[in-house]
Amino acid sequence: MASILCTVSAQITQNIFARIDLDQCGFLDQQALQRALNDLSQEQVRSLLNKLDQDGDERVSPYELNLAIIDWLSQSHLQAKLTPVSPFFTRLVCDYGPTH
């Protein structure tokens, strides 16, 4: 199960980055996330960024996104009453993930 989860999360991460990191800098900052989730307020995007940013540099690396996706996929399959990272994160993955 863990191997499948890692493979799927890596594919999702790669696809999301290819579609959102338009300047190809290798990070997702507030501006990139705001473009991707353009109907959200700046506060909502900032909240998502803060939840995803593990090292406090105010941007999301592919590694940080991949960690969040692994958690998200695990929670989806565990059917436990776990709090997801954010409903905005779920939307980001669904809108920009590999199925689109």
C-alpha cells in the first residue's frame, strides 16, 4: 500500500506543479496558489499556504506538497474522522491533479 501511495502522490505532485508553477521556479508561492484558486480570498490562500509550508519560507516545495498529498490520500482511504489539510487543498488536488 505504501509503495502505491508514494507512486500516486509523486504523479499528483508532478502534475500539480507542472500546471501551477507557471514561471517554473520550483516552488508554489501565494501568487501561484492565488492564480490556481482565483476565486478564494487572499486570506484563504494564505491559510492554505501556511498549512502546506513546513519550513516557514512562505512557499511550498514539491516535497512539502508531496507530504500533504500523501496525508490526503491516506485520509481518503482510512475512512477515519481525520481533519483534512483544508477543503481548499482537496479542491486544488482535484482541479489540478492527474485526471485533468
